[in-house]
Amino acid sequence: MTPTNLEKYLYYLWIGQLLNLYGMALIKLSVCAYIFMLDFSKPFRIVIWTSVAFHLAINFVFPSIILFGECSPISKHWDVAGTQPGSCWSAKPRVISGKQMNISI
């Protein structure tokens, strides 16, 4: 595998992660929206609102911070040669978020 192909692969992998995370978040929010349409008691609606807030925090905000904030500039994610100026966080946030990519040539 050439470095150019590896960079292209890592770019598409990053795009795929982004689409997967946001797609799953939308699906989960649509299920929550459907549950809101049903006529449940007030305590159960509070539980639903709490789960929506928890869902947004865990499944939308946290992955967005990892995907967009991990490297500056964003294109440093797929910079195989290491020639692009910028920096990335240490491996600890990637391990915690489940997004571990250690690729060496």
C-alpha cells in the first residue's frame, strides 16, 4: 500500500466514522421523537427527556469533539507522511472514545 493510498483510505475512514456516528444519532433521536408522540405520564416523559439529553451528550457531542477537535487542522488525521504542520492529541482520548488508529508504514 502506497502512502497516497493510505492517506486516501484514512480520509474515507474519517468520513465514514463521521457519517456513521451522526446517522446512528439521528436514528436514536427519531426513536425518541416517536416515543414523545405517544401519550405517556409526566414522570415517564421526564425519563424520556433525560434519556434524550444523555443521548445527545454521549452519542453526539462527545464523538463530535473527538472527530473535530482531536487534530488541528482536521486533515492531520490522515497525514501519513507527518509533513503537515499541526498537532493531534495523545492516544488516550482515542482509546477512551474507541477510535484507536495506530497505522505505521
